[in-house]
Amino acid sequence: MKGNKLKILIHLAFWTMVIILPWFMMSGNLEQPGFFEGRYYIRILNGGLLFYLTYFYLVPEFYLKDQKLKFYLYTAAVIAVIFGATELLSQWLFPDDLLRQRMDLIREKLVDEGVEFHAPSASMRYVNSIFVSVLISAFAMGLRITGAYAEKEKQNRELEKEKLASDLGLLKSQVSPHFFFNTLNNIYALTETSSPDAGNAILKLSKMMRYVLYDSEQGSTTLAHEISFMNHYIDLMRLRLSEKVHINVDFRPHSVDISLPPMIFISFIENAFKHGVSYREPSYIDISLRTTPEQLHFTCRNSNFGHGNEQKGVHSGIGLENIRRRLALLYQDKHTLLINETQAAFEVNLTIQL
């Protein structure tokens, strides 16, 4: 709304300047300036008509709809009609072209002083008038196309924001409901044995749910909150794991005040617990995070027990593609995501330029 008001004010200021211009330039220069000003205002009126007709109708209806040939043909026809109307109205309403008479007087005086001065021919004046009309139309066309591309870029940014919101919603759904059910069962088991860890587990689960449901709606969080969320998730996952699973977590950022999108790492961690743990054989999960003033580096490694297509499908499926899209929209060329899988291990390395 503010942008539209500014455009209207600019147009009003321009036309005000154009209207009062002859009074400053021609006052006292001609014996009857009113006749010249009449022809001037007819040309200005028709020039304005050409500008706004091109701006509001011809460009959006034809050029921006990929009907460029029709646009050029119709624009040429409009220029011809408006040029003809301008000449006819000028001669009919103001038959005495005092500017032309004044130019003839100046030429005669220059000739008397020995200076040759040739006034432009009638055909040259017509060519100049048509050329000015083409410039007016081209100027209107340039303004409208520039505005259309700016509006398209704005719409694209809005679509990207909506897409990010949608992706975040999908990420929320990917914090598996089975995780919550299993965690509740584990907490229930702790309460049955009167374990002092039960209350702490409930508190962590509550904080996680609050982060997923509310805090992440802001679209941006701090690294401190993201690390807290990941630690709560990992601690709750430990409840159901045996001593055969070795988990190493090493979060050592140089600063926890770094701003970043919420839940950007959780899919990698969830997949590590989902597919990197064996209840029969020793297994491991190594998660680390480092930052410098210029970079953030996240690594997640886990053992791979040959889940075959199941493992491959998860790591190349919705979760990973969702993360790829979010990173592409948020960081574009400012991130690197490397994934390496062997029969024994699966590794994710994510580097983000801060």
C-alpha cells in the first residue's frame, strides 16, 4: 500500500511539473503565449494517454502474455492514431503556430547577421514527433516490465517462505510418533521401578514437544536452543538402548548465539538411531558440531548393519530430500552436504557458511 501511494505521488509531481513548465519557459517570450501553450498541452495530453495506455493495457495484455507481435502491432497503431489526433487537434483548435512563427523570426535575424540557419522541414518535425511517441511508449513499457519482474520476484520469495513453512511442518511430522510412544513407554517403565530418572525424562519430553509445536514456528532459532533440542532427543533415545550401543555426542560451538532455521539436523540424528543401532551386535553413533565465525560443521556417523533397501530408502527418501530443499532455499550456494555410505558405516557431513 505504501509503495502504491509513493507511485501516485511521483506521477502527480511529474505531471504538475510538466503542466507549469511552459509558464516558466515561455512567459514574455511570445506575444500571445496562450496559443503555443494550447498546442503544448494537447501534445502533453496525448503523450500521457499513450503512456498510460501502454503501461496499463498494451504491456500487461500482450507483451507479458507472450504475444509480443500483437503488442508491437497494436502499439504502432496506437502511436499512429494518437499522432494523427494530435496534429489534427492542434491545427483545428490552435491554427496559429506561434512557436513556428517565432522560430522564423529568429532565423531571419540570423540570416541578416550573416548566419545561415535552416529550420527543420515539416517532414522532419513529423519524424521527431513520432520518435518522441516511440520513446514515450518504450519508457512506459520498460517501467511496466521492471515492475512486473519485481512483483514476480516478490511472489517467488513469498512462495519460498510458504514452501519453507510446509517443509518445516513435514519435518515436525518426521519426528516420528513412534519416538513419542516409545519414550512414554520407557518413562512408564521408569515410574514402575520408582526410578528418579522418570521425572527428568518427562521434563525433557515436554521441552521437546514445546520446541516442536511452538518455538520452531518463529522460523529462526538460536544454536543454543537447537543443541538443547538435540540433547533432549538423544537423552530420551538412550533410555531404550543397551550398553552395546556406544553414543558419542560432541557439541562445541564457538558461540551459541548463532541464528539458524529450527530442526535442521534432527532428521539426520533420527535416522542414525533408527538404522544405525543393533540390539545383538556392538554399534555406535557419533554426532559432532563445530563452528567458527565463518562456518558451521555438523557430522553424524553411525554403524550400518546392511539394512539394504530399507536403509537406502530412508536416507534417500522424504526426510533427506526435505532437508536438501530447505538447505537449497535457505543457504543456496552457501552450504555443502556430503553423504557417504558403505556396508559398515553411514556418514553425513554438513557445512554451512555463516
